[in-house]
Amino acid sequence: MEFSVFSATGLILAVTFFFSGVIDAVCGGGGLLSMPMYLAVGFPPHMVTGTNQCSIFFGGATSLIRYAKADRIHWPTAWLAGPLAVLGAFLGARLNLIMPERVLEIIMLVLLPVVTLVILLKPAFGTENRVSELTRRQYILASLFIGLVIGGYQGFYGAGSGTFFMLGYALLCKLDLTTASGNTKFVAFCANLASAATFALSGAVVWPAVLLATVTNVAGSYIGAGLAMKKGAKLIRPMFLGVLAVLFVRLVMGMVG
């Protein structure tokens, strides 16, 4: 498709990807903002996921570096999940090209209210780092599960995947939300690398849009990572719940639309 960086559409995408970067860096889920915007400005549906995955690549790297420098990543659980996230994202991206999304959407409509209820009923959710309570076997299995399953979700659907990586690390590995967010940046980056490469090789990417979105997404990611590390769970928890709510509404609208 034809796309001009110097157009109203270009300006809209630039602003959208700035705020998408902020959201992604804090709690994941920036794709809930960026992917619908691609559709709204006229991108073909089959080009949206691939273009979005490539657009957030360097923004994800930027927030990852900030979390790593601040020592807000639990590396044992991050390294375990990373390689399987690559495999999961590759398989998910391939599945996206041959299978309708409706099957996954139905599953998500059932799971999201349950996940939200669990978080609401646990006021202390994500306020403390309790990974030391797990045995080595427990955190290894949890990390491998997070990488493969949620990595597959990122490659297949994308939107909200960072939020689910965070949820997995906070619930299964008992990390505090800020460290869970740092881990998410590493694993999501690994998964994004695989899925972006898969879509790029399939030709399902609008590169001028990617170049424009990358600049503002990097800026938003840098600012968002700083906010998350400064405010911690007080900022991350409400944004986290907000992203889950938006994802649920989006799924419902997609099902009835």
C-alpha cells in the first residue's frame, strides 16, 4: 500500500506510537492502541500485525536497556523464558497466517474476567518480590511456560502480550510488578525479534510506517520505563487493570461487530 510519512496519517501514527511506547514500557499492551489505529487509517488487515510488530522493535529495546541498567530484571527467570518465547512467537506468527483469530478471541473472553478478578482480590499483588519462596524446579517450569505460551500469543495476536508476560511473572514467579515489567521487556523483545522477522520475510510489513513509528515509539518507551521504575506498583497496577479492561472491550466489540 502507499503511505506518506509527511501526511495527516503519518502524524496520527507518530502520536499514537509515542503513547503506545509509554504504555508498553509501564505495563505492556501498547498494541491495543497502535493496532486499531493502523486499521482506522486504512491499513489492510493482513498488514497490521506485521507492521505493528516491526514498529515496536526498537522501542522495546529502549525500555529493556533502561530496566537492565536499573537492575530491575530477574535474569534467571528472564533467560529461561527468552529462547522459548522466540520459538513460541515464531510458531504463533506462522499460525496467524493460516488460522482465524476468532478461536483465540473466544478463549480470551473467558480468561480475562477471571484474571482481573484474581488481581482485584489480591490487594498485595505485585508489591513484593517473593521469587525466593519458589524452588529452582518451580521457577524453571514457570519461566518455560511463560516463554512458550505467552510468546506464542504474542506471535499469533500480539495485542496485550506484554501485559500477559507481566501477569505470568507476577503470579507464577512471584516477582514484584516493577521487576516483572523488566523481565517482560527482555522476553517480549526476544519474542518480538522472532515474530517481526517472520512477518518481514512474508512481506506483510509497510516499511515507511515502521520507520516513522519507530522514532516516536522509542521516545515513549524511554519515558514510560522511567515512570514505571519511579512510581512502581502504584502506577503499574492501575494501568495493568486498565489494559485488561480495554482488551476485554475490544474482544467483545470484535465478536459482535
